[in-house]
Amino acid sequence: MKCNGKVGLILIGDELLNGSRQDRHLAAVLTLLQVRGLPLAWVRMVGDEYPLLIKTLNETIQMPEIIFSFGGIGATPDDLTRQCAAAAFGRRLIRHPQLQAILERRFGESAYPNRIRMADLPDGASLIPNPINQIAGFKVLNHHFVPGFPNMAWPMIEWVLDTHYRQFHDTEPAIDQRWMLENAPESELIPMMEELLQTFPEVRLSSLPSTENRFQIDFGLKGKRAAVAQAAAWFETRMQTDQVNCARLNTAAF
């Protein structure tokens, strides 16, 4: 399946679901993506459960995003990602010679019999360098499997994005332009929103009505600066015509 240049995240670990650890990856990855002009399409959080991981990967294999999976690639019995990836991709789990050599150099004889299991990867997987302890992650098609440790995972993700997906980088940041609408029942603005999206297909909109004042809406347009500027001019003219109080708020890059 052809890659669409968007990114999806799979966060793995029972400790995330039971609250014993808090996820730190999402905010960091958003920063890494923003400086490269890459959008985040979705995030999934799943536990260390073999059938669930298989189901998740079977679904994401059908998706066109650049996918990063965090955690579960160690050697302990609760680390199931390597095995699940092999099963989901329909590939044998084999000992990767380069990763085997890395583990032997790092640990010597103590690489056996347990640590060496980390070199068992889906057949055909390529390595993702780990600058912290050299124990690589791996790549299969558009899926990239990295450790759950933030200090290792984040530079590995940067390497993947800059090595394999530079063609999708966009140095022109998208912007988010917002307005506060007064005297504006949201339901009455739906035809305008539909017309706006049809007229300016390169922008996205958000409509966030107040929970305290049903006639107050935080309205936003997102997209490339030029496209948002055209849509914003159209929108403000339309609000004047409809006699809706429309106060421009902030414009933020993202």
C-alpha cells in the first residue's frame, strides 16, 4: 500500500493502561512531526496481550500511514511485539545476523541464552539504529518498532523520518486560525461550514460551542497559510453578511 505521509502511533504496555506509568511519547512525537511538517493521523494504546496485538497489527498493516510501535521488543516473556509482528506479517521469526552481532559485541557470553532473543525478528526486517545502547529496533514495510524507553525511541524515530521519509517533509508549517463567534447558534452555521469545506478542500475546520453560552463558538480553520488566508477572508465576509459577531483570536503554527 502506498504511504500517505501521515503518521500513526501504537503505544504498547499494560503499565500504560493501568496507570502505573504515564505515556510520554505522544507529546514528544508531535514535536518531531511538527518540525518536519508531518501530520499525526491516529494513536492506539494497547496492553501486552498477544491476541490484541495481533488484531491491532492486522488492522494497521492495511493502513497507508507511517506507523511507529513503542515497546515490547525486549527479551522478557511480557515482550510480545516481535512475535506478534512476525505473525501479523505472515513471516518467520528468524535470528537477524546484524542484531545478533550487536548483542554479542555488547554483552559477550552473557548475551546467551536470553538476551539474544532480541535478535529474533520477522524475516526481512531491517534495523533501526539505537544511539543509546546500540540494541536496534526494526522496520517491516511501513511499520517501525522501537523501544518503550523515551531516550532511545525518540532519536530512533528522528532517524527513521529523516532516512526513509524525507520526501514527505514539508518545511512550511500549517497554521490554526481561530475566531470567537457570538450570537451564533451552531446548528444554523452548518450549511456555511459545508459550503466552506466544499469551496476550500485544503482546509479543515473545528467548531467548539461553549458549554456555558450556547450562542458562543470557538471556530477554527487549519491548513497551509495561503489556503487558510483565502478561506478566512471568505469566512469573515460570510459572517458579516449573516450578522454574526466574529472576533479574530490567535493564529498558531502547528
